[in-house]
Amino acid sequence: MRRFLAFLCLLPMLLAVAGCGPSKGQTIGLYLGSVTIHERRLQAWAEELENLAPRPGEASRDLTELREKVETLQQLVRDERTEVSKLHVPELCEDLHKMYDRAFDLTARRLGLLAAFLVEAEKNRKGILPDSSLGQALQTTQSEMAELADAAGKVDEEIRQAKLGLARRFPEVQVPEADPPAQAPSP
């Protein structure tokens, strides 16, 4: 009889535990917490990219060192993108995840433009390309990088709005940042 009463007392607790799992909001919150770590790294690299971007009249920069930094950033972005692709993406976050893919793609494209320009600059220093060709390459690179930076800013805002929408919909979801993203400085 004692065992039966003990079992009856434990039965509701066992049923409650068996049915427990993370709610949709908790699952989304876990995803956002994980992906935000990667997002912050991407934002830091984007800021570093702005510092590495070519500017007129900066002939004294060490092109080899710049190229090595860009190659390192390119590898870091690839590695980080791979890590993000391994995350479990809740169904309600699939569109948000696509936005993160676009953000990584835009950063990779900006790094690619900078790497291509540095190749042109090295050829110019070696006398293979004339100064006028380098000047045109600089203008094209700056223009294209500015366009990509604007696109990246728009994606960042879309991501922020999507996160805020999820936070409004699910009380368990905490948006890590509530302020708008900082505008990237113009080249």
C-alpha cells in the first residue's frame, strides 16, 4: 500500500517531467544566444576591415602585412561561417539564419575585393602596373566596398528587427542588444 501511495504521489511529477522539453521560445533563445556570439565576431571583423580598407595617398602601408591580415580575416570568416552552419536552426529562425548567411557573404565579398586590390597595389609597387591603373582600381574598390558596406548595414538592421520580432512574440527570448547597430564609417 505504501508503494502504491508513493507511486501515486510521484506519478504527476513523472508525467510533468516526461512532457517537459524546451519551449519554442527557449529553443529560439538558445539559437539566438549561440548565433549572437558569431555575429559579434563578424561585426568586429567588419570594423577591422574598415581600418584595412585602402585610402588615397597611403603609399607607406606595408602591403605584405596587409595582405596577410586580409588572408587571416578571410580564413576566420570562413571558419566562423562553418560554425554557424552547424547550429541547430529552429523552424521559426530559418529566415533569420538566411540573413546571417548574407551577412557572412557580404563580409567575405568585401574581404575578397580588398585582397584583389592589394594584388593590384603590389603589382604597382613592382612596376608591373602604372599608377593610373592603380588609381582606377582604388576608386573601383572603394566604391564597391562602400556598396557592400551599405548592404551589410541593411542586413544588420534586418537581423535586429527579426530578433526584436521574436522577442515580442516569445517572452523567453531575450535580445542581446536593443540599440541600433553603429553605422560603418565611410571610406
